[in-house]
Amino acid sequence: MSLKSNKIIDPMADADQKPVKKDGLMSGTVKEILGGDLISTGTFKFFRYLLYLALLAFIYIANNYYAENNIRKINKLRQELKELRYEYINVKTNLMEIEKQSQIAKKLEKSGIKKNNQPVKILEVK
């Protein structure tokens, strides 16, 4: 590491020279952040960018929780629908069994009503 010294730089003297480029913008930025130069110089030029990234991370995490919660609700509703479908089928078969003529006749025999064995007579009115 080189020692930094305070120098007065004359902008007119170095106008014809091009600035020396570091390894790259990202590597220089990472070195500044990890080295503490960003905080020590007091410049927060990347503060908006970091705040934007934090906001995006927060939205991403919130969206993930929201999606998982919706998936849980959908699975719960599917299970409830399946149980209600089974209950519907069970009630429907019980109703079909009760509505049979033989079952109705058995219930009416207990109260004294018998099945008519004679054919129905048709009366014609002139």
C-alpha cells in the first residue's frame, strides 16, 4: 500500500495528461467500500444506489413471503374442496339409496301402509 500525502495539484499543469485508470470501476469501488475510504472521505455518492438496492431486496423478500402465503392458501383450499367433493358423493349415494321404491315401501309398512298389488283402473267420463 502506498502512503497518501496531501499535495496541491495545479489543474493547469496537468491538463494535457490523462488520468491513470485503476483496475476497474467496480474493483476500485469495492476497495473504497471495504477499505473505509468511502466513509472516511465523507462522500456518499453511492448512498442512493445502495438505498435502491436495499429497497429492491426488501421488495424481493416481501414478494417471496406473499407468494408462499398464497401457495399455502391454495393448497388448503384444494384439500377442503377435495373433502367437500367426497362428502357430496357420500350424501348423494345415501339419498339415491333412500329414494328407491323398495326402501320407501319398507318405511311405509312400519306405519301400516301396504303396496298396491292390483293394477290401476282407469275410469272414462263421457
